[in-house]
Amino acid sequence: MFSISQKLMSIVFIIALSGCSSAYYSAMEKVGIHKRDIMVDRVVDAKESQQEAQAQFKSALEEMMALTDVDGGDLEEQYNIIQAQYEDSKDAAEHVSSRIEKIEDVADALFDEWQDEIEQISSANLKRQSTTKFRETQRRYQSLIKSMHKAESKMAPVLSALKDNSLFLKHNLNAKAVGALQGEMGSIKRDVSVLIKDMNLAIEQSQKFIDMLEN
């Protein structure tokens, strides 16, 4: 599988250009790393970030459910744990969103370049084949990015619930607070279940898209 890190030593000078996508892609191409390669690398990164987010949200849910076994003397410690889980979940969600944005950026550049280069092909047969491949790749990409955004959107209600529960527990460190939070658990479990399901679909589509680009 392609890895940018394998060529990192030869492109250290590119770091200064990373703030400008077009300059970055141009510099990468000069050392033999094309937009298609970067696309694969970024989809791999996004898939991994979604897997990490899945694990984090599951962990946060488990800690919330553990509240039912905590007595009053341990509530402050449990609050600290839940607050940390919320912060970690928030970071994981932001990481997923950042990776998706990077995919969209390189995809725009890749498809614009590909379409321009198709117009430069003089052979009608080769032009037709390239156009077919271009459209199929674009169709598969749209399906992929849609599934990623769908899974991404499911993180917001879970984060909101984790934040609400953390803040509520912070100001109500008593048994009645635990009882109130227990009533929220059903909704959180459903939201996390939907999130995990949608992320699994996005992860599956990511791998299929990677396989298509590499073949």
C-alpha cells in the first residue's frame, strides 16, 4: 500500500508549502507522488480515524453505563472520567471531520486535473475509456463521501448527550443525579448504535474505494 512516509525524507521542503493545496500537490508530483496516490493515503487515514472514533464512542458509552454501579462517594471520580471521555470523543470527532475535508480537497484537484487531461487525448477510443473510468471513479467517490458525512453527522447528537450528562453530573454529585442520567441512557445507546452502524458502512466503502484506486 502506498505510504507518503516512505518518501518523506526527499520532500521535507514541501512542508513550507502545505498551507496551499495547489502548491503542495504540485511539489508532491515533482517527486513522483500524484494526486491519486494522495487520495488513497487520505482515504486510508480517514478510515483509520473512523475506526478510532468508533472505539472512543464505545468507551464513552461504557463509562456512562458504569454510573449505575457507582455509589455516592465515587461520583466525583466518575464525573472526571466521563468529562475526559467527552473530551476524547470530541477530539476523535474533530479528527474524523478533518480527514474528510482533506479527502474532499484532493478529490476536487484530482477530478479537475483528470477531466482536463481527458480533453487532451486525441484517440477517440482511449478518450472514451478514460471518460468511463473517470465517471465510475467519480460516482464511487460521491457514494463514499456521502457515507462518510452521514456517519460524521451521527457523532453530533452523541457528543451533545455526553456533554449534557457531564455538565449535569458536575453540579449534581448525588444519587438522584445518577437516577436522572439513567433515564437518558436508552437514547444515548441508540445514538451510539446508529453511529457505529453508519461508521461501519463508511469504513467498508472506504476499503472498496481504496481497492478500486489501487487496481
